[in-house]
Amino acid sequence: MDRHLLKLEPPYSIIYADGMIGRHIANIICTDYTQENNPDADGLYTETYPVLDCGGLTPAGSVAAGSMVEDCRVILPGKAVEREGAPSLTLYQFARLVEFDSLQRLPLEHWNLFERLAGLGVRIVPETEKNEHGVEFERMEYEISLSMLGNHEHLSVKSNVYQGFYFYADGTSEECFRQLDDQKHAYVAIFDEQGLFGLKFHFQSSDMTCLSVVARLNGEELDPKLKIFD
């Protein structure tokens, strides 16, 4: 098998590859003559792996050996990074990244995703609102709708990414509550780290499967009349 390094030209895209986030600075191209290994095959077999600069104290040139280029996710194209100067993601873009990460073999999860992005100078930008005087300010309160499948012994819970945040959990009612509560605190920490204090969520669900999870996330007591559904 032959291996070649192909350096890319700036501006570099920021990508997610095999649990790593970084600037896509080069590719390792591995070429094999498949005829030698498989008499039925004809021509060349090529695999391309990304080389990343992950920023911070991480040496540039980390190879994402577990993910070929076609399996990577582009977080910010190079032209967008160059155009913005100080690159940023909307809440929706970050929520989609969290959703993608949740499907990986070893997810980084919310806080680690943010840390990797912050190390590359990327901010998470909240939505804005205007007060009665027309002054724009960052929105700090959000409604989160949860959909649930299963019963209190085993639940699968997800939120709607279009609301700007992605929450997910799997397990018993107690396990789901702990996972979702950890994610809630991770989001608050992300906002705090960017100098945006006071983030609040109000969780809701039309599913009667596990009302206590929603109530506990909101810091409320479950209505005794509804405990028959829990």
C-alpha cells in the first residue's frame, strides 16, 4: 500500500472526524492495487484520511485514522471561517453538531464539543430579542419539547433540534433524568463561559410516559393527579 500526504491550502475548513474537531489541513491518501489482493477487482482502491490541526496545545498534524474524509462532518467551511474572521455557530448549528456527535461510537458530548470549538476560536451565538425600546439583547430563556418512547423502565428521549438545543437520553426514568440534567448544566456552563449568564430552560412534553422527568428538570413537583401516568 502506498501512502501520500496532500497538503491543503487555507482557508481551512473546521471539521468533525472520529471524535476530533480541528482545521482540515491535509489528507493522507492510501492507495492499494486491489488486483493483487482480489483477483475479481480491477483498478486501484483508495482511502483518504483527514489530518487536523486541533488548536490549543495539541500539535498540528493529528490523523483521524478512524474516519475517512467522506465520513467527516464539515462544521464551518473554510470560506465561512475566512469571511467571519471570528468564526461562530448559531444555536441550531451547534444543536445539529451535538445530534451528529450523539450518533458516534464514542461521543464527545456537549461540553467537550464546546471546548474543542473554543480552542479554535469558535463561539456559540445565542438568539437575540428586542425589548420594548427596540434594544437588542441575547435571549436567555428557552422552551424545550421532549419526545419520549418506551415506559418508565426504559425510555428513549430526544428534543427538537429546531429549538436550538439538542437533549437526548436513554435508560430508566432515573437514568434519563440524570443524563438530561447533566446536559442542561453543560449548556448553562457553555453560556457562562462566554459571559452569558442566566440561561434558563422550561421543559415540556405531550407524552404521558414519564412526566416526573419533565417535572424534575423544571424543578417542580409532579401533580399528584398525574402520577398514575408515571
